Amino acid sequence: MFFLTHLILPFGTAGLVVLVHRLVMDQVSRRLGRLEASITPSRTVFAVVILLAAHLVEIGVFAGSFAMLVGFGEEPMLTGAFDRSLEDYLYYSGTAYTSLGIGDIVPHGAARIMTAVEAVTGLVMIAWTAAFLYAEAIY
């Protein structure tokens, strides 16, 4: 069970998120290539909206993994202002993904590893999005 909760689930989720992000960015890049260069503000808005939606989906993927992780554990994995609602899973995942870390929900056990993996993954995905948008703005 240790390998599942401490290695496979966190890193498998991170791999899935990276794959989703790559696929979305490929589609956005192809779509932007079809648009005329003269509508740059529209291109930017299109890309930002789609990539923001991708980040929200990725937060949801991690929230689902946290729900699975909490279901595996005999001891509480997340404590504090947490009642196992969808809203709480999405909220906690969003604060971890963005590295906001408010602290009203506290991870324990394997959830600490999942939180760290999500924070690093979110940081990389946000930086990747910024680099992509910058590259699209230049070319």
C-alpha cells in the first residue's frame, strides 16, 4: 500500500496532468496557427481562456486523487477545516496547485507527499503556460 499511496498515485497523477497540459497546448497552438495574425488580442484571449480551463481540469484531477488517497487511509490524511466535500477537495487542490498554501487544511501521511508533488507540478504547469503565451505573443 505504501508504494501506491506514496509513489504511484502522486507521480501518476502528476504524469497525467503533464500529458493533459501538453495535449491542450498542442491543440491551442494548432488553433492559433489557423487564426490570422492581425487579431492578436483575440488570439491571446482565446489561449488564456483555454489554458485557464486546462489548469482548472488539472486541479480537478489532483482533487480526485486526493479523494482516492483519503479513501485509502485509515488515519485522517487531511485535517482542519475539511469535511470530505467536493468543494473541500477542489479548494485544497487549488491551494496546493498554485502553491498558495493557506493552512486551514493540513495534510498528514501520504497526503503530504501528494501535496508536495502537486505544488511542484502546478508551478511547472503555470510556468509552462506563461512561456507558451509569451512565445505565441512573439511569433
